[in-house]
Amino acid sequence: MPLDPALTERITAAVADGFAEQVAHTQALVRFPSTRGNEQAIQDFVFRSFRDRGYAMDRFAMDRDVIAAHPGGGPVSAEHSEAPIVVGIHRPKQEAGRSLILQAHVDVVPPGPGDLWTRPPFEPAVEGDWLYGRGGADMKAGHAANLFALDALRRIGLQPAATVTLQSVVEEESTGNGALMTHLRGYRADAVLIPEPEDEKLVRANTGVLWFQVEVRGQPVHVREMGTGANAIDATYRVIGALRQLEESWNADKAGRPHFEGEAHPINLNIGRIEGGDWASSVPAWCRIDCRIALYPGVSATQAAREIEAAVADFARGDRFLSNTPPKVTFNGFWAEGYVLDAGSEAEAVLGRAHRSATGADLQSFMTAGYLDTRVHALYDRVPALCYGPFSENIHGFDERVSLSSLQRITTTMALFVAEWCGAEAA
């Protein structure tokens, strides 16, 4: 049942009372340069933060064989993180409410050239309403919010009357295998909340994502004789053209797909990395591109991968050079399907009431054309998987920043949500 107004006021005040400490904790998280493969230190910090609050602890590695056997497991490449997954578990005195998973990831994307940042990316700075730093928005602010929403209840002598599992994962930015591993470990709950930076809205639909690499081999000769060779970089640009045609055909298939047919360009192909050649005066013998493309919910990763392979192979057969040296396609990261969050769940209703209490506005929902770990819980746990978090700007870009006033509002929403969804008992 809805919280009474007096309790709502107490929880709101408790979040405010602890917010300065919450900002400091968020800044501490941002100071860790936790790019892919470099998350061990921050996970140690998270482990201590959970343990010091008395949560039952679990820390475990990813099981590559188990992940590979799952239809949603991303291929494990040499770059895959070896950092552990950290889980903290609150167990109530009596299991009277509904259980909940609060999840966040600590891995961040590379900051890029430092001279393009106004301030160093891993030295968090507060200016006005904004907290700056790589990963501050995506999603260390949400990571801290999970912890401090529970802290707010403790501050007024309460705790959830149901099991709450705090999950700190890696590989969210590259495979999604961290969240999948928590599922494979056996963690389940009646609902899941992941506070990604979603502008105080609920994600209603989410695309799937594939990562793949295309390698083209050429025939090196001196540039004075380049007409007799084959330039792998030039050939790769022709392959990119074929992939753009596939991208457009997938976008043209949006009719009749709820949450996507009104979008101008819901399926985005990104050529995220290119390298090739060995010498400026030699016709390049090789070129590789790393790509990311989105998928509609309901389209399997296997089906999409076959279409990508077929598009590259069909183009190569008609190309004078590539017909003799077909490009090689390798899938090397995300192998994730999209999802649509069913409307009308009790969890969504509870989040809506909490959001209205914290913000004074009705909860809005929208489609986001990027990967979210909520896909694991929506597709494989079959429970309400709620992705909802603060306003931010420039995630994955320069001068990434999160709004602190928004962060306080969504932390209040989360604390109110926990109190109603899980129930509350004396701490």
C-alpha cells in the first residue's frame, strides 16, 4: 500500500541529510579510472563499502564456459575484464515484503584525449549543479544512489522488510556478461531497479546490441606500383558502405514495431575503431574495423549476426578484389537482445508513486537505443526490470556530467520505492 505522508517526509529528509556524504562517495568512485580490465581496485572499494554496512558479501569471478553456453552471453575476447563481481545482500528479520535487486556497473568507457576535457576526467569536480568526471553519470552516480537509498532508511531507524541484493558488475560497456553472471550465479528478485542516467524517466523499450569486427586483407606493393596491388583500407571503406545499406534496411523495417516506428533512425551502426597498414609508402595489406549495431526487440542476436555476415559476403562477391579475398567477420563483444518492459506491473506503479512524491510530476517512459543490463532480468528472469535515473549530459563524451539536484530527487524516489515495494521494519 502507498506510504503515509509522514513517512514519505521522513525518508525525503533522510536522503537530504545524507546527500553531501553521497556526493563525496560518488566522487570517490569517479577517482578510480575503471576502464575495461581496470576495475579490480574499485570493486575492492565497493566490497568494503558494502561490508562495512553489515551486508552479507559475495565476490566471484565470471565463469567463461557458463557464459558461452548461454544464448545471451557475449563472446569472451582477450580484452574481457577479469575483475570480480561484487554482491552485498540485506536480509530482513522477517521476509514480509517483496525482494529487490539494485544493480549498477563500475566500468567506464575510455576518456579519449585528455586535452579535450575542461578538467581531468578522473578528478571529479562540482560546479554549480553539476558533478563532472568520466563515469560520474554513467553510472557511478547511480551506483552510489543504490547504497545511499538504503542508508537513508537506516538513518531513520528502518530497513527493508525483504531481501535486497546490491550488485556491482563490470563488462556493462562491452558484453553485458557481468549482469548475466549474476543471473547465472542464481541471484533473483521480484523486481530489479538499475539507476542508469535516463533523465528521470523509465525505459520502456531497449535495443539489443551486437559488436563485431571486420578484417580485410590486401596485397602490398610500393605506391609507385599501387595499381598492381590492392589497398585493404580502401576496400574496407567499400565494406562500410555495404554495412550502411544493411543499417538502412533495418531502419526501414521499423513499421509495426511499438516504441520504434515513430523514431527517425532507431537502428544505429557505429564504426567505432579502425586500424590498418604498416607504412605510409606501402599499399596497406590489412585493415580492421570494430563496429556496433543495434537490434530491435524480438530479433535474436543469432539472426542479426547471420544478416551481417551475409551482407558482407554478398558485397564481397561482387567486388573485383574482395571476391578473391573475402573479409573476415568476427563477433567480439555484445551478443544481446533487446526487450520491451510490459506496462502495468505493480513495480512500475510503485515507482510511479515514488517518483511523483519526489518530483511532483508523473513518471514518463521512453525508448532508448542503447544497451542496458536490464535486458538480463527482463528476458531471463522475467521480472519487472526498471531502468530509471538522473539527468546527465555528455555520457561517453567529453566533460561528462550529472545533475546533483536530479540525483537527489532520484535517490529520494529510490528510497521511497524500496520502502513501499519491500516494506519497512525496524533496523
